[in-house]
Amino acid sequence: MHAASSLGSAATALAPTAPAVVKRGIEQVGDWLDMGFKFGGVDVTIGSVLGALLLLVIFLQLSAVLKRLLRRYVQRNANVNQSTVYTVERLVHYLLLTIGVLWALSVAGIPMAKMSLFAGALGVGLGFGLQAIFNNFVSGLILLFERSLKVGDFVELASGVHGNVRDIYIRSTRITTNDDIDILVPNSEFVNGRVVNWTLREVARRLKIPFGVAYGTDKELVKKAGLEAAAAVPFTLSLDGPRGPQVWLTGFGDSSLDFQLVVWLNADATRRPGAVTAAYYWALHTALEKYDIEIPFPQRDLHVKSWVRPAPREDNKPAAAGSTSPGASAHDNDAARDVARDIAEESASRSDASSPNDPREAH
């Protein structure tokens, strides 16, 4: 009982002092938050800066929550256009970010009327170091609104980069290649450069696989082997109709008859042209071996007529340029006949000019 009474008396003694300590602490924190500086004629305090940062964080978190909600909506509704939802998501993020920054500046004590100096500095920056960044930002907005490039498209750039579009950021676009390598491409390259969008209008695409066979091979047999190879690859869109596989004879090479296997690819194969081409070559090799069709390699045929050198002329002088009749050895070669005739006419004109019957030489 005595211990309990002593504890009660101690608590009673501390009770009046506790509110005073809390009040004093609050006042100290308030004084610390009121500390600040002047910037461009505007008083900026630590408390206003912390409030502005807190407000900006709230808007960023709100943007992240809306992103997650939109993605869940896309996952639950398979018939929703994902590229449209992605465009809405990016625009909402930019809008919330802009509102958050302006509101945060107002909370920090920087009114918009005092932003003329900042706007001038921003204009100078855009004219020098920030010009490329601003160009990429505007190009990204153009891509989002124009919809010529969407998330999920398979694209090929003039620089040789090709892959799937994963994200369109403020400054760049992320492309993932078939080797699972992420490449960040500036947005301005999509607007100013040449871009091949393989999936802009239709996912089906035509592929041409060149190959060659030895001279003397039956063309119909080559066609049969090519069609069997196309049927053996599961990426072929159709085996008959206007988009069925075809075999074209495209030229006569130095050592081979040049053919092309022309096939239409389904949607699954359009995004992997390298691997699909290798699959068709594998099937072509198998089909050509099945019918014993020879795949040639570069070669040259050397025909030796005689190792005996011609006997020299008695006068050890070369034959005259016009000694050969224009139509004798070059009867079937129009170009050679024309050249020989021109040489003969030129020789005849020189002979007439140097003749002793020339009246100029009589004097």
C-alpha cells in the first residue's frame, strides 16, 4: 500500500510538467520549420519545402495506384486493346505529375507569377543542353497520340535494331530483342527516321528463303521438295489458296539455279524472322536430300585447248590491225564485228592520208 501511494504521488507531481514539455517541443519544431531563405523575392521555409515534397509523393503514389488498377482491368478483360490502355496510363501519369509539381510549387511558396525567371532559364536551357531531351519528349507524345507505334509491336529500325516495343518513356522507347536484350532508343529516332513496323496493320507476313540447286536438276522436283519443306514447318500460314507456299525460279547463277521458297508466316512466327528462316532452311535441306537434289558450291571449269605456243611470224612483226576481215572470226558477235570494222576504217583513212599521191607531198 505504501509503494502504491508513493507511485501515485510521483505521477501527480509529473502530470503538470508533461504538457509543458510537449508544448515546448512543438514550439521548437515549429521554429525549426519556419526557418528558411529568400529565393527571387519569395520566402521559402523548411516546412513549405517538406509540405511540397509530401504533396509530390502523394501524387506519384496516386499515379502508381492508377497504373495498377488499369493493368488489372486489362488482365480481367481480354478484349480490351492493351495499347489504348497503355496510352491512357501514360497520359494520366503525365497529367498527375504536372498537377503535382504545380501544386507543390504553390505550397512551397513559389507563386506562378514569380516563375517568369524560371521560364526564361528553361527557354535558354532548351536552346542549348535540353533541346534533345525536349525533342524526345515531344516525339514520345506524338507516338502516343498518332498510334503508329504501339506497345507490343515488332519493329525494325534503319540502324538494324529490331524487337518488340515494351515501353514508351518520356525520353526513350524500350525495345526487347529476341535475344532478351533491352535497347533504349530515343523517341526522335522513331519520328525522324525510317521504321519498319511488322505488326502495324496485319500480323501475317511473307518470307522469301533463297536457295540454289545444281544445273540440270528437274524444276518440278525442286518445287515438290520446296512445298514439302514448307508443309513440314509449323509456322506456314496456309498450304493452299492465295497465301499458300510457292517456289520461284529467280535467276541463273554462276554455279546454280537460283530459287526462292515463298511462304506466308502466321502471327506467332512474324516476331522471330531469324529463327523462322533457320527452320525453313533446315526443312529445305532435309527435303532436298530426300530427292537427291544436289546443292552446288562455287566452282570454275578450266578448258585447256593446247599447251603448244604458236609459231612466230617470219618477219617477227605483229599482224596488222586490219588484216582480219571484220566478218571472218566475229561473224556471230555484233560488238566484236563493229569494233573490227571501226579499226579497219581508221587504218584505211591513215593509209590514204600518207599516200604519195597526196598533192601536199608533191611540193
